[in-house]
Amino acid sequence: MPEAPPKQTLELDKIAVSYAVPSGMPTQLKQAKTSADCQADAFYIENSRVYLCDQACDAVKATAGANVQVLFTCESQIIVK
């Protein structure tokens, strides 16, 4: 995870992840609070690292040329249960 700029705070709940296939539109994944809350289209943050949930990771690995990006947003990305 990058350091926040001086006098700013990085809010982990406002991090998003998207992935794109070479010939398609990007898909934004949802943020699970923990690995136990994972869903097929989600990721979670643990120890300041971003992890794709198992099914999302498998989908990305199965797609040749997939591009994954970590995004810093203005709104919470947490899945509400």
C-alpha cells in the first residue's frame, strides 16, 4: 500500500479494485471487510495488502492479458451485509 501524501490520510475502506480484459469494459470488484466475507466479485485488505477473493482471483488468472488496478476513491467501497 502506498504512503498517503503529506497531511492526508489513506482511508482503506475507500480503496477499489478493477480488472479489465483486453477486449472488454473494466469490472469493479467490491470490498469485503475480511476474507471470511469474500464473494465471487470481491477483494479484501489485510495487513495493508490488497487480496482478491478466491473466485475473483481465479477469474483474473484465467483471463489472458487481464489488467488489475487498485483505485483510490472518495466513497466507501465496503460490502454491507
